[in-house]
Amino acid sequence: MGLLSAMQGFVVIAIIIGTGYATARLNIGGPSAQMVLNRYAFFVTNPFLMFAILSKEPIANIFNQSIVVAFFSAVATGALFLLLNRLFFHMGPADATVGTLNSLYLNSNNIGLPIATYILGNPTLVAPILVMQQAIFAPIALTVLDYAATGKISFKRALGQLLRQPLLIGSLGGILVSVISARTGFYPIPKFIYDPIYMIGQAAVPMILMAFGMSLHGTRPMENKSSRPAVIAVTVLKNVVMPLIAFLIAFFIMEFRGKVLYACVVLAALPAGQNVYNFAARYNVGTTFARDGVLISTITSPSVIALIAALLD
């Protein structure tokens, strides 16, 4: 029953992506609609969502031992893509960054939350991944993409880039409120302030998914023959290699068993996050590669998660 509910979550996501595609096909919103949605999600709704989720989460749930598995399995998978790129694909910094993100960046929001809820029975399991990706992987990747777009980089600029990331600011703000709540015993944000933050944040997922759907209009997935091997590689890395690495780390190094082991492997099998496309679109680099990697891994992920459920649950 839990697996069926999770598959229904994928259907919900497909419907929203399809709505974005239909919107673009009907030219609703004009030619700049996709860009506007991407920018609004990047600067407004995503940070609000992260703040709303993390501020309400007990700090002990945000940071737990499962983050060790998530971090090292992601780093190992990203390193494997960089190795493959050096040996076979020979992409530039921008596309290589997008490929690395497609290999290791989990869709922890709009797919991770339903799967954690319906399959794993605990939506807070995605909280450490949210923090890890926003506080570590996203700032590094965005700094590289910024360099690819501007051709300039310095330590001062990199630090400023890190501090200017809306997603990171929203995440750190939420963590700070969570710490205050744990210390004082009550939630310090008044309801009349939290409610609009939460409401705006709720728009993040449909905005990103609809923008992603809009990007599909007028193009065909995998139409760029030169990038097909790389797209296939990131899909295999994301959907097969990363959960396998997570299993090895969780089972043999962390000595997790039962539900904890199962959760680590299922979460590692999540598809690449739509934020990867959002990041690429923000800097107008590697957008086709990002779109194809996200789309193909999203299509194949349910089958992999079903197999993991059959083997470990």
C-alpha cells in the first residue's frame, strides 16, 4: 500500500509537469513565462519553503547519523561522474557541474517528501538531505556556474556568492529558528507571520515543475545526440550506483539495519532534483543536459525504488 501511494506521488508530479508543457504549448504567459517562474522560484518561493520546513523541524531530526550515508554516497557518485567526464565526455566546467549535480543532487522536496511519508513513514528523514544539499552542494555548484557565466572568481567573490544564495539563507534561517525553539521550548515566529511564509513556500514545487514542463515544449528529450551518453551515465549513477554506494556505507560502515538501512537506500534512489534544472536555467548554462538528466532519472526512479522496496522492506 505504501509503494502504491508513492507511485501516486509520481503521477501528481507528472500532471504538474504536463500542465507546464500545455501552458507553453498554448502560449499562456508569453515567451518569458518560463524565465519568470524560474527566477521567482529561485529567489522567493524556494527559500520560503526551506525556512518553513526546517524552522518547524526539531534540530535533532535535522542532524542525525543518516546524513553521513547521504553525504558520502553523494560525494562518491559525483566524483565518479567527474572521472567519467575526464575519461570520455570532456565537458567544460558548466556542463560538468550540471552533470555532477544530476548524479548526486536528490529530489528531496517534491518526490522525497511523499516517498519519506508513504514508503518510509517518516517525512523528517529528508531533512538532513535538504540541509546538506542547500548548505554544501548548492553553494559550491552555483559558484562554479557563476564563474562559467561571468569568467571571474575570487575567494571574496566565492564567499559573497555563498552568502547571497537565497536557498542557503532560507535554510540557515530555518535551522536557527529550530535551535531557538529547542532552547526556549516554544516556536518564536508568530502564526500570522509564519502562515504567509508557508503559503508562499508552498508555491515553490509547482512553480519549478511547471517551469520544467514549459522547457519541454518545442524540444525532444535526448535530441542532442552528443550528450546522450552523458545523460545515460548520470541516470545510471543517480538511480543505480548511488543507492548501491549508500547500501554499502550504511550496512558495512555505519552498521545500520532494518528501517534505517532501508530509508538510506530508498532516499539515495530518488531522482535528480528539479532544482538542478532551476540552477542551470538561472545561469543559462547546460539547460538541455540538466533537463534531460532530471527527466530520465525521474522516469526510471520509480522502478528502482520499487525494486529496493521488494528487496529490503
